[in-house]
Amino acid sequence: MSDKDETKIKVVEREERPPARMDVSSKELLAADELTRYLAEIRRYPLLTREQEIEHATTYFESGSKAAARKLVTGNLRLVVKIAMEYRRAWVNVLDLIQEGNIGLAEAVKRFDPYRGVRFSSFARYWIRALILQFILKNFRMISFANTRAGRKLFFRLEKERARLMNEFGEATPKMLADNLDVSEDDVVAATLLRKPTLSLTAPRNASDDDGRTLGDLIADSADDVESQVVHSGLMTTVDVQMKAFAEMLTDERELALWYERLIAEDPISLAALGTRFDVSRERIRQIEARLKKRLKAYLTEKLGDSLQLDFTNHD
């Protein structure tokens, strides 16, 4: 090995050695700087037209071309960033989420069938979100505030405090919870999305349903459009989290009753019973429920992509 080669290796080692000490603000600045560099880097790759997307997807599907796969990945790197940014309040380092999303994007390339009539970008959304959420859920317990007094309050008292506020005031906003538990609203939002007990997507949606339909069946099962493995693993987690996020935005007491006692209840209350409770007709409650379902459908479609087909069949 020449002296020139040895010098070059030494320089690389010196540049890659991390600083001996780094305070929190320096870490945050470094992460921001790395994100800026990454965003500048991926701008070099052009977005794909629909025709190019079909061409590359078909080429990879039929021949396994690495060049075509690379085009699909690089052409959708900005999609990964866009989705990762939606979860930045739940995880400090967005680059971690982008990395996991890129893994999901690569997985989508391997599994995509261009002959099923779905856009690759729509199909990839499911894998990107699933991998990001899987990462957050797996690592959430490691978030630093869990080691603080306020953090422990949040972990162990959030649902109890929410129930108390609902019972006393009929609502439990993130601000009310944050004030009472001595944490930030951002912490409450993140913990609500990731810590709150999971809605059952496998339990019967309505006790009177003879066909045994579940919340998971809200996703239309005509889907050779999207691979069943996505629907039953990553997508189910994604829908679950988004439904909880939607529920957090509800403030009207009639909508809250419809949500918790009817739409997601294993033994749902009747429309007539709710009408009696709120001193309105059964038809009025049905109208409120229909509007609530419509808003939920629009919310999930916005968050999960326009290829998601939802079926909200009225019962009762």
C-alpha cells in the first residue's frame, strides 16, 4: 500500500470520528443539517410521470431489472419524506422515519404487480406508512420523556385522566390533558396515537351482523388491487392509528356517543336509544351518524390514499 493510500485512509477515519461531547441543541442542529443535505440530494432525482412509472414497474416485474427498480425508488423518495413528515411529532429524528419509509418503498417495488390497475405510488404508500408506524410503535417506549416524572405520569395516567375529564366535562382535549398531566400538547398527541389501546379490527362490527363483518372489512375485499399481506398487516395498523387520530378530533357529545357506543362498539347501542338520550328523533341520530361516517371516510382517504376503498354500510 502506498503512502498516499495510507494518508487517505487516515483522513477518512478522522472525518468519521464523532465529537467527544455534543449537547442536545448541537444534536438537533446536526440532524437538521443532515436532513437539509438529504433533501437537496433527492431533488436530483426527477419525479416520474404515470407513463414512466408503468414502464419501469412493468420492466422490473417482467425482467427483474435493477435499473428499473432504482428508477421507481429514486422517483418516489420525496413521497417517503412527505409521509415521514406527517409523523414528526411522534418521533424526534425525521431521518429515522425516512430511513424506515425507504425500506417500505423498496419492499413495495418487490411486491408490486403493474397489471392490477393500481398506481405504484398509491400501492407504495401502504408499505411506507406501515414500516414507519412499525418503527415508531416498536421504539416508542424508548422516548426520553418516559424517564421523567412527567413522562411517567403520561404513560400511566393518560387514559385514566381522559376518562375523568370526559365524565366531568364531556370532553378531554389535548390541552386539558397536557395541563393536568404537566406535559406538552405534542407529547399528549404522540402518546394518544401510539399508547392508547388499539381499536379492535377483528371484533364483530355489529352484534346483529349475521355475516360477522369487522372493522377490518371497512376496506373493500375486492382487492386484488392491493396485496392481502399489506391489507392484513401494515395497512391494518395504519388504519387503526388513523381512526384513533380521527376520534381525538371529535368534540360533539352526540358524535362521541355514536363513535364509542355504536361505530366501534362490540355491542352497539341502537339509534332509537341514542335519540331518546339526546331528546331527538331516531332519524336525526341517523343523519348525524351518516355525516360522521362520511367525514371518517374522507379523512382516511386523505391520509391513506385515494386507492383505499371504504364501505360504510348502515345497520340498525
